[in-house]
Amino acid sequence: MEPSGWAGGMEKAFFGENVGARDVTRGEQETNFSEKVWFNWDTEHIVKPPDAIASIVGLRSRKCVPSEQAVLLSGHDAERLRNQVPGWRMPESTKIQTDFKVKSEEAGEEMQRRLQAVFEETGHP
């Protein structure tokens, strides 16, 4: 009886000899590349930038300014920055929002105190 399906050579016929993931190279092992791969399971290995880069670019590098001095971002720029805060949405073009679920009223009050401390530290109105 002849094997059928993938076992019958169909995989080789469609995809050639090089099927599946490749083995890691010595250089990749030495640099610990698997700690840097960022949700890309192909063999291109897009490398995640260092965490410290957030202090130079992105939302963490921005500071709050009074509303009168603020410059409205374009829709493209606002969406690019919004993508840096997963779970947040922009129902209006000038505001972002999210929902938080807490275990109890006390937990909600504690979260509110912590957020207020961050607002004061950053000068948020």
C-alpha cells in the first residue's frame, strides 16, 4: 500500500527539501536571540528593541503640558502612540480611554490613589 497525503511526498513536491523551522545558529545562541524575539515566529527574527529605548522614544519620553500649550496630534501620530498602550482605544480623535476591573471598592480607591500620584508627578492636569 502506498502512503498518501503528506507522507506520500506531497510536502516535498509542494515545498521542496527545506520544510519547517531551521536550527538556530551558533551566533544566535551566543547572543541569546530567543530572549529578544518579539512575537515573530518566522525565521527572520525581528529583534525586540531594548527596554531602555522607551525612555528616549515613545510615550514614556513625553511630558504633560497645559491644554493651552498642547499641539493636537494628527490621526496617524495619535494611533501610532495609542498602539504603545495595549487595551486603550480612541473613541474620539482627541481622547484615549480604557476600562479597569478591580476586585473591590477598596482596590479601586487604591488604584485611584496610585494613578493620582503619577498624575501629580508628571504634571498632568
